[in-house]
Amino acid sequence: MNVAIVGASGAVGQEFLRVLAERNFPIDQLTLFGSSRSAGRKYTFKGKEYTVQLLQHGDDFKGIDVAFVSAGAGVSKEFAADITKHGAVMIDNSSAFRMDEDVPLVVPECNAEDALDRPRGIIANPNCTTIMMVVALKAFEKLSHIKRVHVASYQAASGAGQAAMDELYEQYRQVLADEPVTVEKFPYQLAFNVIPQIDVFQDNGYTKEEMKMFNETRKIMHSDIATSAMCVRVPSLRSHSESIWIETERPISVDEARAAVEQGEGLVLMDDPAKKEYPMPLFLAGKDPVYVGRIRKDLANPNGLTFWIVSDQIKKGAALNAVQIAEYLIRVGNIK
């Protein structure tokens, strides 16, 4: 398997290297691509050193079987033809193609088979908040069709990249040192604060991040499910959290819900109120699954259920999900 990573120096690009090594992904040849800022940097993968090549138009992707791309929507749109023209499968982590009808939007635990139909050679990785939510929703959808979802996300600084994580560290240091606070990556100071805005506002008052959760969930689940989201940036470093309320066609008991999570793919039940056991981002960074806790009946809706989830959005919400897509294609013989 000849593999390329586009955007190798970014937070997700680096996570790709870790995930591919962890899972012993079959690689005969690895090629790293980046911008002019990162070209020439060297990274070690399984004991061998690789140099980042400059991403440019041409035939550099000839012979590549799968390309993991995480360099932003603009780069994905500009270079998609170069990446796919010789037959490489492009698994794209940006928002560039997610809602295109001829590009599958895939979370393997939910709709892996959609990846088999890719007319343009592109498979889109959903937004990180959507990925972790639909993995949990899939378990409950098997019990009863989900009609509505209300979700509040609590999104770590890492969702905005490595520079944002560095800025949060620096802001905490500056505040404690009584120095002026640097604000560049977020609309406001994030240290000791929460910001109820992720991405830009749309005409309906929702942000693009919130509308991604509405639109992407429907496409992934092939459902009329309606999602109303409030996405909030919080001053944690890594791993997102979500508080979710669902309304199903029939009531689902707490016992049913717990059993569904325990049997669900990619899920871990962490729910023991008596022992104060529930998922928290501080302790779950670097983990693969989506962790589920605080499962209880919705007191405001007889057909409602509410629960809390945490997942590492750089890992499962980006790199791991993409690698799992490629693993599925290999497993079913749809890729070399």
C-alpha cells in the first residue's frame, strides 16, 4: 500500500502518523506533503525518517493508493484532481466536499459501505463533532428511529489546531503572570472563559459548525433526523464533549440504552453516578472510542433520552476515522 499524507506537519497530519503506526497499517511506501512553510521538515515513522515534500500540481501522486488529506478546504479543492487522477483514493478531512452528492461522507461505525461508491475518487471525513455524535446515535437508532436531536458541544482548543493549543497554554501563563493576553486564534480570550461561537454565523443565527451537525448527520445516517446544535469553545486542551438530548419514535429505557452502548461499535460505557464515573476530556485524550455516560430519561419528553459523550476529536474525530475508512476498503477488497 502506497500512502500519502497531505498536511503532514499539522496537528491532524501528525496524528495520522501516530494512528497509522499504532494500527500497523500496511504501508510499502509513505510520502509526506506540505506547504512551502513545512516542506523540508523531517519526521520519523516506524524508525525511518521522511522529508516533507512541497505539494504542487503535477504527477506526484502517481502510484499512490490512498491519500489522507488534512490541509484545509482550499487546498483540498485545488489539488483534488492532482491527487485522484492516477487512481488514488482521497480521504479528505476538510469541509470541501462533505455535502457534495457524488462524494460519500463516512463514519465506518455508521455507514462504511457508502465509501464503496465514490465517483470522483474522494471520500469525505465528517466534522469532528458530527463523527463522535453519530457513533453514539447509531446505537440508539437500532432501538428506535431518532426523530430529533438537541446537542450542546464543549469543544477543546485543539479543534482549532496546534497553534490554538499553544495559544491557550500561553494565555494561561500570561493571565497568571499578570501580562497582556495574546488573542489571535479565537474571537476572545479562551483561558478562564467559554466562547459560544465556533466558525462564522449564518443568516439563521446558527454558526457553520452548528449547521454542519444538522446537515452531515442526515447524510451519514440516511435519515430525516433533525439536529439543533449549540457549539461552544471551552478552555480544555484536547478532546471534545457533547451533551445530547434525543427524541425517538418510542420510549427507550435507560437499561436498553446502556445495553445498546455496551454492544455498540466504537463505544465505551462509562456511567456509574454512585462512583462519580463519567467521561471527562482530561482523562480521555489519545483514546480511540467515543465514551458515553450520564444516560437518563429526559424529564421534559416521554420519548426522550439524554446523555453525555467525550471523544478525542483529533484522533477519532479526524485521523482515526479516516484510517478506519481505508482499513474497511482494504478489508472488503475495494482498494489494493
